[in-house]
Amino acid sequence: MSELETSLSLQKNQEKIEVVALVGAPNSGKTTLYNWLTNSKFKTVNYPGATVEYSLGSLGPQYGESFLVMDTPGTYSLFPKGADEEVTVKALLEHPEYGPLKKVIVVIDGTQLARHILLAKQIRESGFGFVIAVTMSDLLRRSHVKIDLEVLRQEFGCPVVLIEGLLGGGVSELAQGVRQITGKSGTRLANWSDATLSDKLNRADEISARVLGGANTNKIYEMTAKLDRVLLHPVFGIFIFVGIMLGLFSSIFWMAKPFMEWVDFAFESLNQFVLKLGPDQLWADFLGQGLIKSFGAVMIFVPQIFILFFGISLLESSGYLARAATLIDKPFSRLGMSGRSFVPILSGFACAVPALMATRNISSARDRWITNFIIPLMTCSARLPVYALLLSFLFLHEPAWKAGAVLAGLYLGSLILGTITAAILNSFIKKTGASLFMMELPMYRRPVWKTLLASTMQRTWSYVKRAGPMIFIFSTIVWIGTTFPRNFNRNEEKNPQAQLAQSYLGRAGHVIEPIFTPMGGDWRTGVGLLSAFAARETFVSSLAVLFGAGEAEGAAEGDQSQGLLLAMNEAKAPSGEKLFTVSSVLGLIVFFAIAMQCLSTFAMAAKETKSMKFAWAQLVIYNIVAYVLSVGLVQGLRALGVA
């Protein structure tokens, strides 16, 4: 248990616990402020009874007496129109763990005062004790706009603090302001009438003008407007978008290479150290060849996953992600979706589970259904270790940029495959009405690197924690299955091939081998594919054990990755021919590109659509299509003389 989790656990056991909710519109600087408040030490959890995530962390000790800070999903209003906004309202009024919250930090973008003041008015009318945090002060200062906080203090009767997001200025004063207010439980508001809303908007405009002294804030958006003329161009904008996506996905391979080599060396060195501690001992073989080798085979790809998460977070924090959604709204609309589907689909490149959650913001049930169906086709981070291994095999002695270019092609291919699938579904599912796509375009901003790195580290660590238990379980199963029964004693020379063939896993594998032979595989690749249905990453760790990574002749000491690749190169099929060839590896790539192997995705799809039939249809259709296309490709290439 981490230091943060221990702290949260101890605080939960206290009789009284003060939880302060951070509430604000998307792109208001709320996440940056949250990272400053919690020193970027927090955990992401699911709201009880829902799948939408929120973050929870303890106030940093440098800010005085601690309390818990809850970062709720971004919302423009307490009159919820989407699942995220409903979660925010429920978190404030009826959280099952912390009860009705009594204190709120309302985050207002200083460059969007008029619109964001409405949320503060709703918080006040609900009856909460609250503090207002005004963000984007650096942009106002750069544009020589002076902001009169006293106007806001008098209007709302609460502490108002100006926040410097880049340097963390004002955070201490904000924490002090939270302690000064009297906490009161709020109540759910009745919807405002059109007349009331109009009056509130007029009043918000008046307040904004007084706070800003009548200053014209349009200058703040001059650079954003200039960039949008290029990046949102109906022709050039599409080419720029494709270039950015290809650059991101191709960089995953070549940028991560030196870091992968360090990770590989560390795990293989640890493996050799353990084996030398207990030569020919089962415990040493289990730790070294079973666990350390298996974990190393997957952890070597963590630098690539980090770069993927970093790239997506960079696009989001810079303001470009929202633009990309608007660019592809028109082509998406022809496929039965809207630009709002883009964010879940792009999230699918990280992980399908949160991507399926993100579809809750799609108002059209039809669009949401189609988006949910195609998300498992996106090249998620769990596929990345598999692709990286197989492409490294195909381009073993080639420059890294070639494998990187093909990897980018696989990411693009998953988008094309999803597009084709969406088009097919669109032709069969009756359209009930036009989909309206509206999305606020935030200003282009320089990323707050501390926040960006903290977010990327947190998401990468979540991936490691999620993959770790599965790797441990299947590594143990595969090691036991390939080690017992032992067909030699310590005084006999060990024969790895004979041991593997006579092992429990070897015997079971030969039973299922006919299924995988048409794909160009044998029982060992079959076992690896079956293990991948729990977690795709375990395919790599299973191969590391089954083919004895590090034991292949010619493998450099301390280079486990090279050892696995050489072992794959030397592996023989039952016919005596090479097991891993161009055709069989391409067949595996096609299978992994289409097959739905993640059971977590299956469970989430059933939960999000409230239909087990939907989830089973995905599972059956994608796996059958993946198998048929893989077999067809392998057999077709072999008929053409491609080994």
C-alpha cells in the first residue's frame, strides 16, 4: 500500500473527515490546481455505483492542517445533461462514502468570467460553503488586464483567491480560505426557467465587466485565433492532424529504444543474479526464469507506453485535442457518429476501459452504441508490447525507424478498421434524428510540465499495477506447467526441449495445437494466445518462459529482449520448419489487431450498454473474424511463396 493510500485509509477510519470538492468547467485549470493542492499525490477511483472516475488526494502538508480534496468531473452547470455532470452533482449531494459534502472550491477561468460565474451562482444557491479560485491569472497579466477580486468577494460573500497555475501562487491562501468558511450541506436546485437564465446571464456579464474594469479580453485569444486559421483549415487542418497522429505513434518506437535497453539490462541482470544464487535450484529457477523474466519481458515496453500516454496528455492539455474532434466531426457524422466520439476513440489507444466510460458524454444513444462497438479495435497500450515484440522480430537487423513507421501504420490501420466497422453498422442501424455536436474550444496553452508528467506517471503506474497481477498469475502457471513433471534429475544433463514436450503444459498444448496450426503456430503460441485473453501483455511474458528468453545461443549477456528474439528465430514447428516466419508473425499481428481478448473490456462493455448480448456479440464476432482473417492471410502468403 502506498503512502497516499495509507493516509487515505487512516483518514477514512476517523470519526469526522473533511472532504472538499473541486468543481469547475472543463479546461478551467481545475486539474492543474488539484495537482498543486495535493502535491500531485492522489489516486483515481470510480465513483461508487458508476464507472466515471474522479481523483481523491490529501492536501499537501506545506499548506497546513490537512483535508481531503476531491477532483470531480468537469461541469458547466449543476443542472446535469451528461453522465459526468450527474456524477459531479451526486458527489456533492449524496456521496455514499463521505456523505453530503459541505465545502466546495469553485474554479473560475479568469478569461471566461461571465460564463463561469453562473456555476458559482448555482453553488451559492445550493447552499454550500464555498471559496472561489480564479485561474489563468498569467494570461490576464500578460495581456495587462487587471482583475478586481473585491467585486467577486462582495458579490458572493466568500473568499476569492487568484491562482498562478504555472508556479502554484495563491494555493496556500486558497487552503486557508477553505478553513475560514462554514461548511453547509447543499440541496439540489430546480432547473432555471428561460427568463431566470437570461437574467442570470445578464447579471454575470455585468459582474464580469466590473471585475475586469471593462477591459477587452479579446487580445488574449488573438494567438489562438491565428493558429486556428491554420490548424482548423478544412483541407490543411486534416493533413496536419494526420501528421501529428503519425508523429506521435511512430515516435513511440524510436524514442523509447534507449530506455527499453536500460530496463531490459536491469531485469536480465537481476535474473542472472538470482540464478547464480541458487544454481539448479527450483526456487531460483522460479524467481529468475519464471517471474523476473516474465515481468521483464513486459516491463521493457513501459517506456513506450509512457510516451503514448504523454503524447495524448500533451494534445489534451495544449488545447489541440478538442480541435481534432471538430476536424473529424463531418467524416464521423457520415459513419453514424459525431466529433464527440473522437475523444473516447483516442482514449482507446491508451485503454478501452476508460474509453468506454468516456462514451457517456455522447448524447445520442445510437452514436454511443456504434462508438462503444468499435472502441475495442483501437490499438490499446496492452497491444503495444505484443506489436513491439513482433515488429522487432520482423525488423531485427533493420533501423528502428522502419519498425516505428509500421507501428504508426498499425495505429492508423486500427482507425481505418474502426471506420469500416462503423460504416457497416451505420448502414444497418436506423437513424432516429440528427446528432448535434457542440464542444468548447479552449485556448492554446503551454503545458504545465509538472502536471503533465505527474498525470503521465500516474497513468503509466496504473497500467503497471493492472498488468502486474495477471503477469504474476500466468507466469506462475506457465512456469509450473512447463517445469513439472521433471524428466531428469540433478545428475543428468538438462534437455529443455524434452522437458517442455513432456511437461503438463506441453501435453495440454498438444491437444489444442490443431486450432493454431492453420495460423502458422504451434501449441506454444496457442498457450500464449489463450493467456492473452486475461491480459494481452501476458502473451509476451508467456513466450519468454516457453521459449527460454536469454538462453538462446548468441544472445548477449544482460540482453533478455535479444534472447527472446533469437529464441523465436530458432524455434521450430512440428514439421521441422521455422515456427516464426514473416507469414506467421503477420498472422499474429492481424489476430491481435482485431481479437477482443480483454475480459475487463468485455465486462465494461456490458455495464456501459446495460446489455450482455452486446458484450457477447463483440467477443464472438471480433474473435471469429480475427481468427478467420489470420488463417486466411497466413495460408494466402504461403500459397504465394512467402514463408
